[in-house]
Amino acid sequence: MRKGLAEFIAIVLLSGCGTAEEPGTSEISERAEFGETDYELIAEANNVLGMKVMGDLTEREEGNIFISPVSLYMALAMVYNGADGVTKTEIGNVLEAEGVSAEDMNRANASLMAALQSDSEDIRLEFANSIWVKDSYSFLDSFTESSRDYYRAEIESIDVTDPESAERINSWVAEATNGKIEDMVSKPLPGNLVALLLNAVYFKGDWQYPFIRELTEEKPFSTAGGTVQVPLMERQAEFPYFETEAFQAVSLPYGKGEMSMEVFLPSENSSLEKFQASLTEEKWDEWMSAFQKKQGTVLLPKFQLEYEKVLNETLQRLGMATAFSSVDLSNMFEDSEGLFISEVKQKTFIDVNETGTEAAAATSVAVAESAPAEPPFILEADRPFFLAITDKETGVILFMGAIENPVN
């Protein structure tokens, strides 16, 4: 057992009832009407979306993958709130919410954010949403109100040609993720950008049974390319645990057990690929009910990683076939003709150490004009150039020169 658990995390998932040390931007408006258990409408759907996205990514790329299903789900739900027609149907299919009204979707997300809040000294979980709109566009009042009430979204008008706008967006993301996600958008923003819908999630949890720092030791770790040395943390305790012929699984609780990290280690005669191929919502539910407390030793890598992925192709394969070429957002704008979703991007961060885990995610959905405005030019004078200083009224050249080397 001990040797097997020392090898690697097959998949890392935060599960169970979430808590928040400080609700912050997760607080829902008093105007939002929802039931305490309305989140049940999307809880399973959120997990299914995560498994489908994970499955698509692992089929097409190698290396570490770390995503946030809940961040992606909430960002797409904000778009769903303003969508209609084929667009609404396609996003609904991706969200496992065929036929669900925008109102029910909004109530479910508000209920989820409320359910993930409670007081805890050991666990902090925060959600934040924002929507940025080009200053020549304006949202329908109904969309603005529902976005603010049910998603507590901050709505800002921006000049997409001003580099300061990109800095404002990046500062918002950095603040919402406690500085863990930076440079969410590039500077300058695309000239044809119309709206950017953003979700951010920040998590920090202390282990219920912290790893003993003095026992952390560099040990061999097997990868596809060979063996490397990694710091392995060690802890002996009574953990929820179970095993099958295909894998071992342990649940590492945070705080008083309100949340946990589930670690699945494929057996030596299996593989991570085989495990992920077997991962379904039905199997997940079965596994979550199979844990039983058992005394044991866990050896887990101490690591930190960042991940970034544009999800356009994945979402197209999952059912958003037309939204990336033409989108119906008639419940968002008075006139949405000529718009499309140009990019869905997610950036994530995770740090696992002896005291606990810190993780963050940001998901952006960019809406753009189909007929792009002429992109802003970039003139970078990094080679010899000519200059002239002129008087505009008379046209007289006051100075002129050929600059071969600015430092001489």
C-alpha cells in the first residue's frame, strides 16, 4: 500500500460541502429569489461537464491538466442567461440543462453559491463574477438586473482601445483569486471585443491532518519519460479509504471535514489513462459512497502548478457547434446580430503543501463582432528610424533626423 500511495495523484477533485471564511463577492442579492436546494438542478450537471472536458483534453494532450468545472459552468451559465434560440439550446446541452429556463438556471447558481458559504477558520472559498462591455454597446436592463442579483456580477463599461481596460480586467481577476491568476487578458484587447464574461474561484483549505514537514523527503517519482525526484510528504492517520483491483483511493479532509481532496492512484498494472477512461458520473457516485475510515500512511507529492487552456474546440465537440461562428444573445443585447463567441479560456492554479491546499481558477467568455474592426496597429521602433518635428499651422519642418543608434 505504502509504495503505491507514494507514486502520484491520478486526479485531484475538491468535493463535499464548501465553506467560506469570508463570503466576500459570493454574497447574493436580497432581490434574488431561490430555494435552498435549487442547486440540485446543476450539481450533477457540473460534475458531468467537468468529466467531459477532462476526457476531451486528456485524449488530445499530454502532461498535467487541472481544470475547474464549477468556474466553467458558472461562466457559461451567465452567457446562457442572455442567450436565446440555437445558442441557448447548444449551451444548454453542454451544461446538461436541456429545456431549463434561464430563470431556473440563475436560481440554481445563486443557490449553489449560497450553499457553498459558511463560517470556517480552516477553509476559505470565494466566488466572483464580472461582465465587461464595450462602451458603444449596452445590455438589456433585464440581463443587467439578473446578472447582478443572481450572480452578483460587477458590470463595467470599457474602451477596448485603451490599454488601461486590459489592466483593469487583469487587476480584477488577480484580486478575486488572491493574486494567483494573472494576465487573464492580453494588452491591448481585441478591437472587435464586445463583452467579456468572467468567473473567478478562490479556495484555501488547511488539512484536518497536516503532513509533518520534517518527514517530507525527496524520493523517486515515475513518469512516462523516466524517473524524477520529487518532495513526498508523509502522514499517518485514519483516513477514508478504499481500493479496487484498478486503483487505491484516499480522501484527505480539510478543516472539520467540510471539504476534501480525493486522490486516486491507479494500480501498477493499470494506468492513469485507463482510470480516466472509466470515469463517469455513475462511477463517481459509486466511489464516493465506498470510502471507509482506515488507519494508514499517505505519501503525497508537494507541488505547485499553473494551467491555461482555450476551450473553444473542446466545447464545440461537446455541443456548442455554432456559437463560435454566430451567437444569439438577444436576451443580453437589444440587437445581437453579427456577434460570436471568440474565446472561452480558463486559467488555474494549485499549490499542495504540508499545511493544506490553495487553488484558484478564472474562466472568461469573450463575445466579439463577426466583422472585426481593423486591429490597432503596433509600431515598435526597435531599428533605425526617421523623425521630423513640424509646425501644423505652417507646415514648416522644425527638426528632422535619421536615428541609427539612440544610445549614441
